[in-house]
Amino acid sequence: MLFYKKSPEKKVGFTASKKVGNAVERNFSKRRMRASFLEFQEKIEDGIFVFVAKKDILEIEYKELQKSMRYALKRVGALKKT
């Protein structure tokens, strides 16, 4: 899940609730989102981004996570047009 607000600067936050799992699983899910976001960092507009992990993040493969993140960024209009 992604929350996005246009802003003149780029800020990013990652969160996972206890519904995702224990502390180890929550931290793992945030690390996965952070790593995936780094690949899109240069391709996105400035703004405030908050990524929220869902329970499924522990079960999907990394490629699927990237695909979901690309879709979410495209859907909110945050990807730069090239």
C-alpha cells in the first residue's frame, strides 16, 4: 500500500504493523520495501511517500514486490515520464 503527497522535496517512510508478524518479520518486510524502492528512486517525482507492508509481503517473491511497487507508483502518478 502506498500513500503519496506531492511536495518540493523527496521523503520516504516504510511501516509494518503487528498484523504482518513479529519484529523480525516486520523488519524484514521494511528492508525488502526499502531495497525495492532504491531501484525506483531516480525514476520518481518529488513528494512524500509512505509505504505500508501487508501480510502478503512475506510470501511473495522479490520480483513480484518490484512489480507491485512499480504499479503503485504509476497509479499515483509518481513515476517520471521518460
